[in-house]
Amino acid sequence: MIVPDGFSDIPAGKIAAVVTHLEMTERPPRRADPPGAWGLRKAEPPMLDWYRDLYRRVGEDWLWCSRTRLGDSELAAIVHSPLVEVYALVVDDSDEGLLELDFRQAGQCELGYFGVTAKLIGSGAARFLMNRALEIAWSRDVSRVWVHTCTFDHPSAVAFYQRSGFRAFRRQIEVADDPRMDGTAPRDAARHVAVIG
Ligand SMILES: CC(C)(COP(=O)(O)OP(=O)(O)OC[C@H]1O[C@@H](n2cnc3c(N)ncnc32)[C@H](O)[C@@H]1OP(=O)(O)O)[C@@H](O)C(=O)NCCC(=O)NCCS
């Protein structure tokens, strides 16, 4: 479908975002780790309740909901895949960041999910996590690492990814059910995206 120029109505109960896809095809220059007492822990395997809790704490305010809507077997099929790796950023023994590396496409790594909890935004923790993400991704037999972000995500995300070495190559519109209208997310989540109705 071609989206026409100008304003387009979005159906009631739906939300719409502009998605930016970014990629890198060679290992980027290494960026400095900011000072901070962070650690990285691989979840082997990620327990589903643990995963859902961290996914919610990192992503709920950015309307991450595709994983929230999955049942146990659907979620396990992804996060228990031997080609999907889930890591937590650890601070003071608490898991406060989510990194999901998806190697299911041969020769490629998708940063499936990447983010830190609200209290760590702007603290340098995300740079620490990205440095680890790129070290792990490029230590494997890949020729491309990619990620997508959307206008529901934190407004720093695109520039952060570009500074990390990703280059934007594609833009899309994504339309989805508003998770706050069907109980998937609390009504007051993501105040930067108005609930209509
Ligand atoms: C989008 C997001 C990843 C951006 O991260 P951020 O919190 O702005 O990033 P950080 O604070 O870790 O780092 C930003 C910069 O500040 C620097 N910085 C931050 N604190 C610092 C400190 N104390 N000392 C030195 N440098 C510091 C970092 O080194 C980094 O510099 P660089 O980018 O030039 O290398 C983060 O906001 C986030 O996780 N948001 C929620 C989820 C989300 O939207 N995820 C993206 C969706 S795909």
C-alpha cells in the first residue's frame, strides 16, 4: 500500500508510529564506556515471567507490547530459540536493561529489543549496553547488524543508534491496536502518545 501525502486517519482504537530501520555492515569504531558500576548477565534460558517483567519495566512507557500479547508457547518459541540471546543490564543486583540479539537470519544480527529502565536513561548505562551488544554481535559470523526504532520510543533513540554506527536505510508507518485500550498496558502508560476515546 502506498501511504498518500498529507494527513491520513487512523482507525479508532489504533495507534500509528513512524518506524526507522538502521543497519551497519561493518564493525564500528569502539566508543568509550561511561563510568558506572554496570554488569551484563546472559539469561540462560530466560524465564518467561522474568522476561515479561523486564520487558514491561523497560518498554511499557514506550508502548512495547508485541511480546506482552504473546502466550507462553509463542514467547518461548522466540526467546528460547538457540539463535536468540537475551541479556540483562545489572545494577546493584537488579536487572534494569534488556538486550535481545536475534541471529535467526543467517549472517545477520537484529537488536530485537534494546533499552534501559527509566531511572537509567541518560546515565551512560545504555552506552555500556550498546558497547556489549556490538561486541557480542560482531564476535559472531555476521556481516550485518540492524535495528529498528519508532516514534513511540525515547526521542534520543535514533541519534543514539546513529552515534553507535548505525545508518538509517528505511522508513515505515506501523499501525497497531492501542495496548492501553485492551488492557495490555495501563491506561496511563506512554503519556507522550495520547489515548483517543
Ligand atoms: C534510547 C536510549 C537507548 C538512549 O540512551 P541514553 O540513556 O540517552 O544513553 P546514555 O545516557 O547511556 O548515553 C548517551 C551518551 O551520554 C554519555 N554519558 C551519559 N552519562 C555519562 C557520564 N556519566 N559520563 C560520561 N558520559 C556519559 C554516553 O557516553 C553517551 O555518549 P555517546 O552516545 O556519545 O557515546 C535510552 O533512552 C532507552 O533505553 N530508552 C528506553 C527504551 C527505548 O526507547 N529504547 C530504544 C528503542 S529501540
